[in-house]
Amino acid sequence: GLEEEFARHRSLAARSGQQLVLMLADIDHFKQVNDQHGHTVGDQALRHVATVLCRGARAGEPVFRFGGEEFLLLLHVADPATAASAAERILQGLRDNPLPLRGGVALPLRVSAGLSVVDADDSMADIVARADRALYAAKQAGRDRWRWAE
């Protein structure tokens, strides 16, 4: 279904004169969450991040769990600056909303993300690979940030 949604959103963006940007986000240090707090809290963390990402996306912009602790968002934007603002808004949403745990403890969760503009002739595999390289550039730059694909 993801490939069908990708094709549908690429067509929608083209018809509306917008750009489609794929954002690939990965939870930073997720293994530590599982190791320190257990897999039950890890599952809560995944649901919490998904909820915050969905709140940060605009209406009609889908959010998918792409694998493990990765999420894929399809952003409809007027230009790259709008995509940059959206990425920062989404990351800030996580900064502002730690996962509440028992005893009044809050677990901060962060993501690193890679963004790539979708061109008309891009396959989903190509665009995901570009976004993935940008995601790892964000992690290498210190995490809790986003980077554009080259």
C-alpha cells in the first residue's frame, strides 16, 4: 500500500502545483530505550513518536511506520523552505512532548530525519535511498536534526 500511496501523493502534488518531499525519520538511540526501560516502554515510545509525527504533519500528509523505529512522511509543500519549516516543526513537536512514564517521569525522545524532493521520474526505492543517506548525515552531525538529500 505504501507504493500506491506514494504514487497517489506524487500525482496529487503535481496536479496542485506543489512539491512532494519524502521525510524519513529514525528515533535516536532507540536501542537504549529498550535496554534501559524494557520493550514495553519501547512499544509505548514507538506509539508516542507516531502520534507526535501525525500531529506535526498537516491534514492529508500520511505518516507510515517504515521499519523498526523508522517513519516515513509525505509532505506537500510549496517550496523547499516550507519543507524545512515542516521538518523543524515536527522535530520540535517531539522535543516539546516527552513520553510520560509512571511516577511522573518523562522520557525525552528525539528523531533524526532525511528529506528529499520527489521528482516525477523517481522510483520510491530511489527517493527512499536518498532520504536515508540524508538521515544518516543528520545522525553523524549530532542527531535530533534533519538534513536534505544531495
